[in-house]
Amino acid sequence: MHKILTPEKRIEFTKLVRTTKNIDEKDRLRAVLAYDLGHDVYDIAEILQVSESTAYNYINDYLNNNKIAHSPRGGPIVKSSAPLTTGYVSKHSFSWS
């Protein structure tokens, strides 16, 4: 068995699985919980329907960095020299025919 969680962490992660709305975070938590119970990475990947490398990464991210949350993705950086303008449309600018 791979006991990597304290009983307190196991309780905390079990509660988080039930409350978080982020699917990636749920999968990460489930992978760590399953690994802690002694399941191997192949079985965890099959159950979560992710690749073995993804399941392995989830577990290693937790073991090495205590990471259970998904890294936020940055949006595209817009480089523009034109100033941003906001438009204003009054309720009287439309004519209904």
C-alpha cells in the first residue's frame, strides 16, 4: 500500500471531491485518494478514463508539490497600440418598424 495521506488529509480530500465543481480537481483528488488506498496507476487511469501518464502526473504533482488544483490557463496576450473604446448605445438610437 502507498500510504501518502494522513487521516486528516484523507477526510479533507474526500469532502473536497464532493464539493468542488472543477472536474480536473476532482480527478486529481480521486487519483491521490485511490493511490493512497493502494490502487496502481493503470487502474486509476482506467477508472477515471484518463491516460496513464495523466494519472501518473496527478499523483506526482501531489507527491512533489502538494498540488491538487488545476493550473490556471492564461488567455492570449493582446498587444495593441489602439486604445480600447467602449461604445454607448442609448435606448432611443433604435427605430422599431
